[in-house]
Amino acid sequence: MFRKERNHFNVNRNKISAMLGRVIALVLVFVFTIPPFSDTNNYFVNAESTELENRPCITYPNNTTPYIEQVFDTNNWKQSKVSLLNDWQHTFIIPGNPNGNSNAGWVGGISASQKVDILNNDFSVTYSMTHYYFSNLMLTGRDYGNAFTIYNDDNHYNNTHSDQDYGALGLYRKTTYTTGRAPNNSLAVEFDPYNWTGSVMDDGRLDRVSGLGDNHNGPHIAITEPNLTNSSLSSLPGSTLPHDSLSVVEAGRFSDGQWGTARVEWFLLDPGNTNSYTDNIYRFKYSYWYSQYAKGDGSYDTNRTDDPITSRAPDLTGYRDFSFAQMAQKFGYSQSVTSMPVTMAITGSTGSLVNVASWFRFPSTYPYTVNYYVREADGTLTVNRISEITPNPVSGRVVEGPISVEIPEVPNYTFHPGSSDSLTPMVTATGTNVFNYYYTENILNYSIEYYHDGVLFETVSGSVPENSPNITSVATTNKPEGSSIGGYEFPSGISAEAPSAANPYTITAVNNVIKVYYKTNIIESPNAAVSADTDYVLISFDANDLNNDAADEEVRGRLQSKMQGSTLTDQETITYAVFKGTKWKDFASVAATPTLELKSANWLFDEGINNYVPNSWKDARVPVGTTMTIPVYNSEEVVESIFLGSPERHKTYYAQYSENTPTGILVSHKTIPIYLLFAALLLIEIVLVSTIIRRKQYHD
């Protein structure tokens, strides 16, 4: 904001060109890498500086100091003509007294007992004023001016104004003074009911306002520097006191017998881009509200003592801004200080008239409450308070009018303006003055993907609060029949352990997908991938066609699957993949041991030679024995227990049956004798039949 002098160096053209090239490149990189504009509501200062965050503002009146005499007193104003009416609205009369017997040129002043550090604090003082002329006349003379001043001058106590002030508002130094002066290092807002347009002498030095013209002699409000009047003003433009941010007051408004309200503020306007004071901009501001009642005849109306600030904007306002350097110079501090305390004061004069008085008091204050609540994700407005905001609720008392509500940043929450009251709500004399502001808990979205034998079949979405992002359970009610949970994946790697309070899954913006794997418990004739899956054991049944403890050379026995829906018949071997943890009885109830059928393509067996005993299965090719190594049908043991701790995962059971020495004849070796036997038998039959026929013929 303020241009700084730079050193210039002599460089040759090549260096300049190279430098410009780098600058252009950096600019292009910046232009093409800045993020797109996001049209979102932002209620926080977007500056590198954090000086505005939680900067205190000292406000009067407030909860503990609702009355003007609790803030201001007469200790620093010797010879001050001030009356305090504690029994009547806690009002100061400056100058004068309630009986109206004041003289022309009386002065009075009150100052705050506590200084305000304006380098590190804002302040806002609101007070009401009215001007009473006991002759009940509209006032047009130089009368009862007053001013609000801030200054750094501890020696001002012994140099206060004396009477015969007239147009100096109880503040400025006049050339006719033999004692007294304006406070040094000072800044003021003057409320002046008259503008002197006569000769530029004495009072004229204080009042002639450039730009108003000689035809204007009405009241005005302006920002001034009182300390300038302590020396000659001959060097100033027009030899008069500068009046900044001047506002012309509507004629009669300072003499209508009604209460007007003034507010004087000091605040940090711009914190700059660093956390240093040096780039700060501060503002000194005044606002003025006319009475909300019709103008009177100049008499004071005791029935209208409470004239609040309404919702309307101020009628008059003005301000002056200061850099840190200007501020330090104005208030007499070096730029190395870390605090700048100043004194606040209100002064006044009776001007050229008698029997006049200016009355000052704090306006009435009204209670207000600010609540910070949780808004549910579905839009439900709750009365659950945001515990991270303290205090919550915030309560206080202020004069009627708008207040500025702070919206703190809360971790894991986002302010929701659409559900909240105005950020500048109106405190009124008749309203509830309860203002609610809602935050929505930030959530993290996640999804659960369900797989069955490696195929995704369902996805479920969910969310968790950002401040409590743990998942302690995952629903598995969609588990397919005949399946088991094969594991979980989050965010990477497979775990057999489900999420629980002891083993929570923490959702983040990146780790937000949970995978649940279901696996079929029993798979007949598994493929290579399933066979290699260590979640399964493999169980095979072999017909063991010969009982000679050797490999199968002859087709003597075959297997047929008993598993529902299976098409396996006439098999030498049947293999099942069984999910670990499956009980043998559950496996046997689905895939019962296959049926063994004895048969032969080459042997003729004697009838009833089947010596196979059902469920006679052993885990080796051994002769028939009485010991069965296959678990019993209803065994409770899990399938992996059949390995007895061995790392092996494949077990084969061989069918056990006995076969006597074959009594049949191998057709392929005895073909001709058999044919001869058949021929002999046929010949015998023919002979017998022929003999029977002949005998019958003989007897006939």
C-alpha cells in the first residue's frame, strides 16, 4: 500500500534480458498454476497477517460499566464546571449545573480513568447528548460546543482550560490564554453548533472551515488535531484549524432539546500482509444519530430520556485513516514501541451564552445472547453447543443497534450461514435479542465394497464425523449363503480382523474405501487360483481302483459326486476346496463322501462279489484295514485340523474295498475254448431234442 524506495543498480543489457526472462517465466507459471476461483462464503480475513484474529475491542457502555460515571471522571480537569446527576439517568452536565445558572465561557471536562492501548486494542464509545437552553429559545449563537478527544499527554492535568473559553469547546488553546492549553499528541471529534465566519482572529482560527463558504454558519461535526492550536496557526491553510471528514448538521439538531447519539471508534482497518505493526492501517471514526423524535422548541423533554439507536444507519459519519508511522507520530510514540496508551476525554463550553447546559450519558443497554449450535447433516437444527467455542453462549449488554457477531473457525466444523441469524443482528429494547449460529460437523465419506469370490456385487456408502472418523464395525448381513468372510481390506492389505473398538479403521480423505471379501465355503473342482488361495484347504477323494497300494492301472472303481447340482460321475478323483474354519460336519453335509461304484470293462465277476464298505477311506493307498482315517460324518473339528499342524493344505482320501481272487475268465485270453464249449452245449441240445422227437414218433 505504501511504495518503498528501492536501490537501483547498473546492470548490462544481457543481465537485464535474463532477469526479465526469468520474471516472465515466473509470471506464466503463476498464471497457469493458480487454483480456480471458488465461489464460497468466507467469513474470515484472507490475509497473511493474523492480527485481526481475536483482537480485543473495548466497548462502552458494557455489562460492568453501564453508566458514564463508571468510565469518566473529573480528576484531570482542574476548575472543571461539571455536575453529575446519579439519581437521574446517571448524567453529566458539562459545563454547568441542573439549575441553569451558568455563565458564558464556562468550561468543563471529564476523562477516562483507564487508558486504552490503541496499538493492540480497538475501542468503541457510544454516548448520548442533549443541549438545554433554559430560556426555551432556539439557539443560534456560539454555544455549548463539545468534543471527544484521545490524547497522550500526562502533563495536561496542570494545564487545563480556564473559564472564558467561549468558542474553544473546552479543548482548544486560544491566543488570548495566559494559562492552559490543548492536550498534546491529540485527536478529536468536535460537535460544534456554530461556525464562526468573522475575522480570522482568535476564535476564527479555530472555527473557519475551508469549503463551507462564508454563508454557512451552522453546526457541524469534524475530526481535528487539538494540539495544533498550542502553536501559531499562521502556517496552516487559511490560518485556521483543519477540519477533516466534516459533516454539516441539520439546522437546529443541536438545539432541539432531544437526545442525539454519538459513537466514536478506533479500530485496526487493515492488518497488512505481515504480523508486524509497520504495515497496519488504523481508522478513527465518528457516527451520529439524530433524535428519532420530531424537533422541539429547544426545551428539554424529560419524557424522552431514552432515545435509542435504531436499525437505521447513522445520519452523519466520518473517519480518518492512519498508517502505523502516522499513528506513532500523531500520539508522540517511537515506531519501536509495542503499546500506545491514550486517554479519552469529553469536554464542553457554554460558549457566549448564559443559562445553557450540555448533558451527557450512556444510552440504555439491553441484554443479548449469542449461541453456537450444531446443525445435523440432514438439516436438523439442534441445541447442542459447539464445545470448542468458549464461552458459549456469549452474552452481554449493548446499546440498541446492530452488533457484530464473531464466527470462530472450529476444527472439524463448517459454519452454516443459511441456518444462522445475521452476522450483524439488531439488539432492540423490545426484542428477545437471542441470536443462533449453526455449524455443520464436517464429515468424511466412505464406501464399503462387497466381493463374492472376487466379484464385486454390492457397494454401500456412509460417512463419519471428521472429529470422530473411526469405523468400529462393518455390516455383513448381505453375506451370500454358503459363504464366509475371507477378509477385509483397508486401506491396503488384507486382514482377517474385522473393524472393532479395539481395531478401528480410521477414515481419511484418502483412505476411505473398505473392502469385504466373501468366499464360498465349498468349491468343487477348484480352479488354479482357488487352489492357490491359502484361505482354503484341498480335500480329494480317489477311487483307488486296485487294492495293491499302487497307482490305478485298471478301471475297477469309479466315483460319483453327491454335492447338490454336481454333474460329476464316473470320476477317478474328485477334489473340493474348503474354506478354513469350516467344520467337517458342514463340509460333509454339502459334499458327502462320493459314492463308489465297482465295475470292470474286462472281467466277468461272480455275482455279489462287491466287498466295498461305505465310508472306508484312508489317507494312503494301503490294503483294507479296520482303522478309518477320515473324520466321522458329524465331526465338529474344522477341516484344517486334518493336517495335524502340517503346513500342507491338500489331503487325499482313498476308497478302501476288498476283492477276492477273480473267478471269472478274462475274455480277451480264453475266447476259443469258450466258443467250443458253447458249440458242444448246442450240439448236446440238438441231440437231446432230436431224441425226444423220435421217441414220440415211435409211440405214435
